[in-house]
Amino acid sequence: MPKRKRLTDAGIARLRPEGREYTVWDSQVAGLGVRVRPSGSRTFIYYRRTDSGVKKMSFGPALLRKVEDVRRDCLEAATGTAGPDTGSRESAPLFRDFVSGCWKADCFERCKPSTQRVYGTLLKGRILPAFGSLPLDRIERVDAVRWFEKGSRAAPGVANKALQLMRQILNHAVACGHIETNPARGIRPNPSRKLTRFLSREEIARLHRVLDRYAEGSASEAQQADIVRLLLLTGCRKGEILRLRREEVREDRLELADSKTGPRTVLLNAPARKILERRLRQGNGPWIFPSIKDPSRHQFYGLWLWYAVRREADIEDVRLHDLRHTVASQAAMSGVPLPVVARLLGHRDVSMTMRYAHVGDREVEAAAERVGRIITDMMNGVTPATRR
């Protein structure tokens, strides 16, 4: 049975999402209702009869408008003072207003602080300058394509991230009823760099020797050498080590309060424990790796040493994140099951780990030889029992 009541601003705010979309109809204005989606978005909709049939109109997010204002718009549309096209166009907010209103409340505020910072940078630098002043229903696919191609010429990777955020925002606009289709849908992102680089045994040894030299240098150099070693020994993400707190270090593990995938436990091997025990004895602030200039803050950008280290170790094509990649690859090549590698890295599922668990050419060659011998034996009718 349809839900019908006198709509009020307070009553709309109390509406809760259910497993399926539903609409609460206004008892004061026929055809006016609030559509509530499972995502939690609430949108004013209005059905009115015309000579050509029933027309549907959207008046935007219900939390951004007063009920009385929407009732007045409905009456104007019903009496003909605002045609269906004009009413529909006016109901679509400007892109920047939608972002700062409905999308921010429904999507942005649910993200982690680190994700919010990335989104804020992309919006300010890439998206709002191009689309902020346009109504949502005036953004055409050709506009989105040109914007993406222009950004791709300067920074393909950043353009991909901006495109992903743009799609998310416009998908939410579709869900809120402002537009029918997403104009950024179907735009192919730029090819990304394949994660195939990891350190060999010889490269790890060279890196270790170079870090030994810097460990005897200044306080800043010694601290950065320890950070690089911990990244290689634990497989942690850079931010997890830079923001590591003293209270998160236990005797044999790290109890990270927050990471990319939420709180997680990192089990420590003996070399990693030795580094952390030494760091715990130094200083008494909250951070394991405090800023040299301001010990009340953690280390932010101070891994300039890495560029010198990788040059001296002759591994200039290796990124810091490739150290995490190396941990996963070495574990996989040592026979550690992928579910265990996934837990070691803090991945939600094994499919994430598959991107890192590459094997070297020698392992591929050895596997090819084994398979070749097996197939050859089958072709010659040789069984494992008779093969010598």
C-alpha cells in the first residue's frame, strides 16, 4: 500500500533507507513525493497530468530544499507558469552545489581522511574548474571526453584518478534523479604501469649494504634508513610506517589502528623487532619516526634519502612501493600460499594479492621444463612408474 502523509522537513529527515526503493507521497499536493533509495538518498519527485500524458519531474535532493518551496514549484508547474522543460532544467543543481551538498553528505563524508584529502585535491585542481559552474544536466559526453584527453596529455595517472572520481559523482547524480545517464561512463582510462618490478636477491643485498652506510650518518639519514628497511621487512605501506605510533608496537607485532583497509595486525620478524626496539628506546613522543624539525609531528615527506640510496644501489627504476611488491613476490616464490600472502599484506581478498605475486623468469622457465617433460612422457606412453 502506498505511503502517504503530510510531508514536513523534519519528517523527511527521519526517513530511513530500506532494502528496496520506496516513495512517501504528500497528502497536500497530489503527485508530490519523496523517493528514498537504499543508498540513503532522498529526492523530491512530482508527477503531473498534461494533455500528452503523465510527466515526471525531479526537484532535487530533499535535504537541500524546503517542502513549502517544492510545493510552490509543483503548483507553478501544474498551472503552466513553468513548462516541463524549464522545470526539469531548474531542478538540476550546479555541479559544484551538488558536490558540496548531496554528494558530500552521502559519499565524501563516509571516506577515510586520507581519501578525502585526495578527493579534495582532485576536485580543486581538476574537476571543479572544468565543470563546477555547469548544471548537472548540461554536462555532455563530449565535454567529459575533451576534459579527460586534455588532462591525460599532462599527467595520465592523475587524469585516471580524476576520471574515476568524476564517474562516482555523476553516478550519484543519476541515483538522485538529476540526470538520466552518466556522461563520463565508458571513457577508457589511460593504460597504467604494470606492477612487474621487484628486487632480486642480489639487489636486496646491494640495497642492504648502502643502507648500512647511511645508518651511520646523521639522525635524519639513520631514521630514513630504518624506515626503508622496515618497508622491506614487513611489506607495510609507506604511510603505515611513517605514521606508526609507539602505542601500536607490541612485542611481536604491530596493532595498526588504521590502514588502507582499516585496523590490522602486522606480525614482526626478528630483524624488524630489533629496529623497533631500538627506536622505542629513543625519544618519548607519540611517534616511532617523528619529524626531525618538530618531534610532536610524525615524519611526512622525509624520504629524500631513497633517491640517493637507489642510485648507489643501482636500482633507480625501483619505487618505494616496489619494496612491498618484493615481499609479496619473494613469499609467493618461496611457496607461501596466496591467502597467507594476502593476510601478510593486509589485503581484503586474494584477488588483490594476485597483482603482486609475480614470479621471475627462472621460475617460469623451470615450470615450462617440468610441463614439457610431463607432456612428452604422455606422448611417448611413459608412466611415472616406468620412467627412470
